[in-house]
Amino acid sequence: MSSDDPMEKKIYALGSGQARSLRDLLDYFATRGTMRVSDLHLKVGVPPVYRVDGLLRPIEGPPLDAPTAEALVSSFLTEMEIRKLRETGSVETSCMTDKLQFRVNCFRDNDGFAAAVRALENRIPAVEKIGFPNDVWRDILGMQQGLVLLTGITGAGKSTTIASLIDRIARDSACRIITLEDPIEYRLRSQKGVVSQREVGRNVRSFEAGLRDCLREDPDVIFVGEMRDQESTMWTLTAAETGHLVFSTLHTRDARGSVTRVLDMFPPSRQDEIASQLSLGLRYVISQKLLPRRDGQGRVVAMEILNNTYAVANLIRLGKLEQLYTFLQTRTRDVPEERMVTMERSLATLVRQGVVSPLEAEKWANDRAAFLDEMKNVPNE
């Protein structure tokens, strides 16, 4: 490695003649494993802080001063990105070491430069290892068109789940796959399928522009990193309606909230039109949460799954979203025409399996009363 590489410079002084480079800080992810250590936070006034098993833990060292924080954050960025950071106050980027890939958000707060660094495995996990509570992934892999929404808070594993699905499609199907991401997180290989990945801000101006281009590029499968606004959402729904298999994400906590979020992006005068379009194009909403395992060895996924059956589509079209939860509770058989599960049932199952503690699962439930009811109903494994 070149000594001129800014990531190699020993910037962070620990005392007693010791210092660490940015690469030293990033290598800690590989040492402990990304299922346990998910994030690194750099901020003036505190030492570097890792998120370990979902909890923030500072390292033993002095607080970062402003020059040190600026030097560490700048080590991620090109000169153009540093200028953008100074002008706009934030910039998204990604970087790779020989061990891992990272998604990086650099920004300025009241104290100076800061960064939030998310670790990603270079190796995409097999879809069987993700933790689906049923065989819905097999149905998704067999689909030719429609929209699959992965939802959850930041750090819920949405990108990992989508990458595992698309990687399996690329392995098994002779198809054309195009992704639009901000930034690119997992590097997907062309296998039986041909994959093109485009990064917003580098390869394409915006999600909307990328989607317009994409529909003229003969795709079979499209991944839109996030439905952020009316424009990107409209183009995503259009792509799903016109014979493409489309994956996208939303930052919502449950399936019903995901449908509501899509509709709320539009003024009331257009919501009936969008509800009709969504009811036709949507296939699945999968809402994820990552919980600490009971044994302390990393985290495990809990999923809520909404299958857009004919009856569910009718509720969406009529705006009767309050009734969706009933279908999640009752259409639970592991057969293609059902395969639904509430977050509360998924959590209760993990408790019954001994994977997650009852108190931890209860903290993550969307509806505490529904979770406690599920704890009575879910059989021991």
C-alpha cells in the first residue's frame, strides 16, 4: 500500500507514542465481524465510537479534536467530494479496503467534520442465510414483474436482503439487471445475468434521470436504491407496471406504514390514482428489523411480510389500510397465495426458538399487546 494513501496515515494519536490511521479504525470491523460491529461514528469531542451488537461503544482513547476529525473524514473523500462537503454540508460516498466495503456519510455539525460509516460484507450472503421466516424468497426469485419493497429503519439490513436476492437472480437467470444506488453498496457480478450498477451523483444525475434512462436500456430487473420523492416513486411504480421486476426501499417501520408513506408522497387529489397504480404493481412489502441475538453473537433479522393478494390489492385501492393487519395475522400458511406474517409473530417465533430474549423482542415490537398475544399462540420449536 502506498505511503501516500491518506487512509494509511497515523492521524489519531492515542498517547505513549501510539497512533491509529483510518485503515486501523476500519480494520476493527473485520476483526470482530460485521454481524457484530455495524457502524463507526467520528465526531469532534468524543473518541471514535463503534456500534457493537446494536449499542454504541467508544474506544479507549482521547476525544477527537477538530483537526483530527477533519483529517480522518477527508481521508474518505476525493478533492471534489471535499469541496462538496464544505459547500453543502454533507456528502455520501463509499470506499473499500482489502477486507470490506463501506458506505460513508460525511457531514458537518456544530463542532466540525463528522462521519457515519456502515460496514458491508464484500461477500453477499446466500439468500437462504438471510433469515426469511417462510419461503417467500422462492416466490420472489420466480417473479417476472412487479414491485418488491424492502422497508425498515437505517441499519435494518434492507440492502443486504436485496443484494442476496438480486445476486441469486443473476446467478440463475439470463436477464438484464440495472441498479440505481446512492451510493453503491454491494458489488454485484455479472453471471448468467448481466448486471450494470449506476451510482447517483457519479454515473447518473438523479434517481429520476436514471429511471428514465433505465426504461430504454432493456432491463428485466431494476433496483432503485430508495423511493425518495414523488418523481422517483412515480417512475418506480411505472417500471413495475410495465413488465419489470423492481426492488426498492423505504424508511418505514411496518408494512401498512409503507403503503401509507407511498400514498402520502402525493397530494390528496392524486392519492386515488396512486393507490390504484400501487395496488396493481405491488407484489410484496417486507419490513425488517435487526435484533441482538440472545447469545451475544451478532444480530438476527425479524420480518413482517405483506403479500399483495387480490383481497389486499382491493383494500389498497379502496384506501382501507387499517384492515391490512388482519390479513397479516390470518394469511400465514407457507403457501404462495398466503405467506404473510406480522412483525409480532416473527419476533415471538425468534423467542420460542431461543434466538432472542423475550425482553429484547418486546422492545422491538410495533404493537406490544399483539406481541404478548403471539407469545401465547406461537408453538415451541
